[in-house]
Amino acid sequence: MQADHFNTTHHMGSALPENKLSTLSIAPGRGAKVKLEPVAELLPALVEKYSRNLKPILDVLEKEHSIQVSKVTLKNFLKGVGL
């Protein structure tokens, strides 16, 4: 039975294309990036105003722009755009 498991795994692995790592990644332009792109030009002013405190920035995004994202997502987006 152990050999059957190995063969199944081997066949599944060999069925993937050579660039299998890139095929398993999430395509760009999906997720929170899409939500935050429209307000990307407002974020530097919000970061400056609230001294990098993310909770008030999340409140502004939710109340004024109807955008709900987590604190971690906002942090990663800001890090990605260099803020």
C-alpha cells in the first residue's frame, strides 16, 4: 500500500508544469489590493495624520469609503507601496 501512495504522489507531481510554483500563486490584482487601490493616493495623508496608528485609518476607510480590510492587510498594503 505504501508503494501505491508513492506512485500517486509521483504522478500528481509529474503532471504539474515545470513552473509549478508560479502556477500555484495568486494572480496579481486580486484581493485587498483591488479594494485599496482607489484610495492609495489618500493613504499617505492618513498615515501622516494618524502617526501610523492603523485603527483610525481603518475607521476612516470604513466610514468614508466603505472599505473594510483587516489591520494586517492594511499594514501589508502600506508596506508594499513603501509607506
